[in-house]
Amino acid sequence: MKKFILFLFCLSFSNLFSQSELLIPRDAVTVFSINNVNLLQKISMDELVQYDFMEEVHQELFDGSTSEKTLKDAGIDFNQRLNVFYGKSDDAELSGFTFGISNSSNLFEVFDDFEELQSKYENVKVFGSFFNNLIIKDNSALLIRIEPSSELIDAQTDSIWYARGNSYPYGYDDGEFDFDEEIFDEEGFDEDDSLISPESDDFPIANEDPTEKNYYELRDSVQLELQKGLLSKLLDELLIENANLVTSDVIFKEQLTHPCEGTFYLDNSRSLGQTNSLWYFQTVMPSLYKDIKELYTGNIILGDLFLKEQSIEFLVEARYGEKLGSIYQEMNDSKFDKNITKYIHEGNSAYFTYNVNMRKAYEKAYEVIMPIISSEKNSDIAMNVLAFELLNELVNKDALFETYRGSMFGTFNGIKKVNTKKIEFYYDEETFEYGEKETEATEDMPIFTIGFSIGRGDIPEIVLKNLGRVTSKFEKHDDYWVFKNAILDAAPLYMINKNDLFIFTNDEDLALNHSDGYGSNSLPKKIVKELKKEGFMNGYIDIAGTLNRFPSDLLNERRSEMINSLKGKSGKMYLESSKTTNKSTNFKLTYEFRGEENSGKHLLDLVNTLYIFSK
Amino acid sequence: MNKILFFFISLPLLFSSCIELIDDLTVHNDGSGTFKYTLNLSASKIKVNSILALDSLDGKKVPSMAEIKAKANSFAANLKTQAGITNVTMSINDADLIIKLSFDFNSILNFKNGLEAAVASIRSSNQGEELNHNWISWDGKTLKRNSPLMSLTISEQLKETDLDLLKTGSYTTISRFDRAIDKVEQSNTKINPARTAAMLKVNTYDLQKNNSLLDNCIYLTPLKNK
């Protein structure tokens, strides 16, 4: 019997290990795992490689070999997950995806630039191309790109360079460099400038010996060797030690068991070290950085994607460690300000509400964070702690947090004509001489409103009253203040200070005619009831009314395509959040679509959006 | 927060704009004269200011108002150094978005060469070829003007959506003389009652579609012998 159980165990174990997710490196910080790959059968490879999440690996694919091929034609096994991952450590950045293989011949028609490399791993084939590596184990594959960090490459290169007795490689000493800022003349930029001529005077020369590598040649070699070393280390972990994200992170492993079309995983605690804003702490005050990192322990965002007939539901759980969670819990323990809903018109094509208690958040953050900062033995920090403690004692916190309570809302009220002034040239019919006159003009403008809950309306009134004395641009009217030409030097900004709200808007109609809210035309009671019941953040976007008017020209090509892929659809997006505990907050994003494209395309669009915002 | 700000800032770019261009050329009998050029974007303040608020647009760097002023001043400074060019003035009204340039020249050839050289000085080496043709000529009795190809070359690079923005714009070209105009080739040209000035106004969108709309040949009456 024991043998039989062992046999069953081994069978399930071996089956488990044939899955694509077991090739996800443990250094991956962000993972999108698409479970129901069948949805993607009709997606063409050409479409797939256009997505942002493919950008790191797409160079090899987007060379014609994908032309008119679908994922199915590419030999992908639709019974396995497709996992897209990204990770960044101090030493390297890695990205790629893992997938199942049903037909390796078809696969290599797409991955036609890969050459087989010698493999030291049993039953594993390793392929390489200029940028990427393809690793095939049984019927699963890992396509990976690993790039050592420039800091690591520079450090190694410099070390070798100086050890060889070379001098400073750039032709001048640190002290000689003139740090005067140069104004970049874009007009004068010539594309050929990007190619550095080997004859350039700035090119560092090692010595007179032409067989000796110059600095950049040495750096290239170091980069290549580091890349090989990092890949080898990663593959040893994956293929010899069986150390992957599934085996090293029980949360991720559990996430994969969810019966949904796709899952999302982002380990904020591990990505913290790569946050540029913390670089100073990391290098100058490592013990403080360690404490901050501890604060973020357990900060993980998990998501499940459910595809329904005409909608995609994205359930997100933001998990926190105990200390950070206690701050969030206090911050989000706030009664919903019902005044807010009066100012959201039922016809608004987009709105959000954000309901927090800044006073409670401050008190808790002070309680949690001050002991951490105070324990740091650093004179600068000590002075900051002193300043904080004095401010805490001296500032009137009642006045401060009644002026800015933390709750707010925003709406997009569509496009309206706003009155502006323009200079018009008029001509004398006798002489064709011309003069200037100021005339009224109208320009289209997006109308938005942003409002804050306030308990001390008298305080902004003091500010506005005094600004009104300084400049005639500030004018007080019965129900509102107006700041002329505040928006882009052309349109007025209205401020409404009523009903325990301080509202900024460029909506003349709201300021002049609805300063007490939209009354019966505000959000329906049913929605208000739901908003009161739910958590700290809620939102709604009517894609037809909002994204269809988004200026996608401002985005790069792929992102613009992403927005464009949502255009023409009449879908709606809803964001809801749960009450926050000291462990987590749950969010639900519902994307209702009525487009004609297949569901897989919608799913990838959403995955791509999440990838862009999480990267 | 930056993404939200970006969203709000970028939204105004959806909307139409209006551009007004006036070029006013006075040619005296001896070939000397004055050139005045006006670019009026005051009717598009929201659009232009929203663009200027961005770092980049469509993958290209958006210059700041200070950089635009510096470029304009550099152009004017170069123009001052050109042979036969005097009294160069450049003014930029950044509140109403109106740019004005005016200068005197002592011959049409100096006007042509000076303007070409000043334009070339602020453009990169592979640009400016659009001026390498005979876009203006004067023989003492006939002024021949072609389309402002410099502007057209820029507009050719615009996308169809951008071109729509030109629909509400206008380009007015005025030519003034010491003596009466005999006839003009472009039938849409208006001539003042004294017949000393010709004005041709076209829509900027139409001009982009048809480069020859501003081409004109203005014939003057013969000089009276003293």
C-alpha cells in the first residue's frame, strides 16, 4: 500500500513538474499567469508581440517569422499556463515568459533565430540567440532575457581596467569635468550621432597594443560574461535545485490554484529595493532602509481574472504586513462623506471617490514610524525627528486635519465650450493695414471637478480673501470664488466652499447654477447606498464617454494602440473596494464590454494595462 | 499622481485649434522694402498651453516657452547679420501667443538670401532644402511669389488628425507697392481701391492640400518717367 501511495505521489509530482509555471524564476517580482490559454488560440503572434509585456523579448520574434501565425500555429500547448514575468534585483533585470509546448517543430518556425547550446542539465535543451535564451524542459519552455545592471557591469569593468594599470578611461579626470549643463538641441540632433565613431577622440584607448581591449570592448566582454554567469546561476536554481517561484513562495503557489482565467502577483516587499526614491536610504542609512523594508514585509498584491460572457472581473487583494496594515486600517476607517455624491452628476462619464481619515492615519503612522526613525543614529535624521516632534506638539492638528480630512472625489463632466479671449486682426479695406482687437472666443475643454471634505471652510476662505487682495484675478461671488485665466492661461477655475466641501472645477454650470449640488440629477440613491457600504476607493468610467476622447497621440505607439483597442467599445469599468483590515484590502475591477472582438483579446488588453502600471 | 496630472493636461489636446498667419511684404520701386510676419495663436491658447505643459508629444520633445523664445531670438540675431537686412525686430507675446517679426531689406535678393540663411541657422543640416528654389523674384515691374514651402513641408509631416486642426486657420499674404498694380494672376486676390496693395487670404487646410493657392504674380503699371 505504501508503495502504491508513493507511486501515486510520484506520478502527481512528475506531472506537476511538467508545468510551465515551474520554470518561473524565484526572482520574478511580477507575474501574470494566464490559465485558460484556450482563449488565446485565435490571437495572432503579430498581435501578441505588440503588447508591452512582450517588449523585452520581442526583438527575436518580430522579424517576420511570426507573420500570419497564431499562437496555435506556433506550437504552444493550450493545456498549460502562459506566464509572463518581470523581476529586478540589485544585480540584474530579468523578463520573459513560460509556456507549454505541443509541437516543437512549429515552435522553432517562430523562434527561428535560436541556436542550440550545450546543456549541462538532464533532459533540458538550452537555446540562445543574440538577446534571449530559450530553455525547454520536457514539454514546457522558458523564454528569458537577463540583463546585468549597469552598476554591476561598471564596477566589474572598472576593477579589471584599473587592475591592468590603465588610467581614467574617459580622457579627463573627475576634477576636470565641467558640469555646466548643456541645453540639448533637439533640432540639431542627427541620427548618425547615436553611432559613436571608433575614431572619436573621446574613445578611451587602453594602450598602443591593438590586441589589448579598450574600455568599451572590455565592458562588453564583462557584460557578456556577467550575463552568462547570471543565466547559469538562474538555471542551476531552476533545473538542479528546483528552486522556482512556486517552490519558494507559498503565496504564489496558492494563488495558482485559484479557478480563474488568470492570476496576477506582485511582491511589493521585494520590489522596494528597486525603488529609486529609496536609493539614498539604501546606500547612506542601511539600517533605516532595513527597518523600512521590514515595514513593507508581506506587502503583496494578488489578483484573479475572471472572464465572463460580456465582462472581465479582476479581484485584487492588497496584503500588508502588520505595521503597515495598522496604518492603512486606521486611514481607511472613515465614514463616507455623503455630501460628495450630491456633486456627482448622474450623467458623468467618469468619477472616483476616495474616503480616508487623514487624522487617524497620521496618529498611527506617527506611532509606528517615529520609533523606527528615532532609533537611527544619524545627526540629520535626529534633527528631522526633532522637527517632527516639535511640529507634532506645536501645530494645531485639529485645525490641520479639519481643513484637509483626506476624503475627496473627482469627476469628468465631458467636453464643454468655455469662454476665452482671443486677439483678432481686422483689416482696413482701403489700405489693407491691420490692427488688433480683443474678442470673445470659445474653446472646447474637458470639464473636471475635484473636491475635498473639509470641516474648517473658514481657513481656505482666509487664503482666498487675501489672494483676492493681491490680485484682481481672484474674485468672490455669492456662491463661489473664481480665479480668472487659471487654467492654461485661458480659462477660469471656480472654487466652491460650501456644505463641508472645498471644490475646484472648471465647470461654470456647476459653480453658477449648482453650488449646492445637482439635487435630483445627482447619483441615484442605489449607487450612493453602495458607495457608503463599500471601502475607501470607488470609481467608474464609461469608456465611450471618456477613453474614446483620450488623446492617444500623446502615448507611445503600443500604449496608444492599447487605448485605441478600447476605443470604439461601449464598455464600462467599475472599481469597488472592501473595508480595510490590518491585513488586507480587496478591490474589484469590473470591465463590461460589448465589443465584437474575442474575449482573449480583451483579457490581454487588461493584462497589458496591469503590466504597464505595475512595472 | 503624475499619471492623473498627465491625464488632465493631455485632454485639451483633443480639441480644435485656430492658427492665423499674416505675411506683409512692402516692395518699393527700387526693390527695397519691409517684411512683416505675424503668427497668431491666441484663439488656441488652451490647446497650445496644454501642449507646452507636456515634456513630450508623440515621442518628440516639446520645447518650453523659454526655448521657443531663445530660438526666435537666435533667428532674429542671425537675420541682423545678413547683408542688406536692417531694423530687425522680433516680439513674442506669450500671454496671447502672438509672434511678430519685421525687418527692412535693400533688395529682394538680400531679402531672399537673408531669410534663407537665418532659417538655415536654426534648423538642422538636413532641413531647409524647401527654401532652395526661387520662391520670390522681382524684376522692377513684376513680383512673383510662391507658396511658403517651409510651412508646407512641416504640414506634410502632420498626421490626418492634426491636419483637421488647420481647417479653421488662415494664411493672409499682403503685397504693397509704391505704384499701382496692373493685374494679378491669382484670381482670389483682393486689390485695394488705390491699387497699391494686394491681399490673398487662404485657409491653411486648403493650402496644405493645394500648394499653389498662394502662388501669385503681381504685375505693376510702368514707372512714370520724371
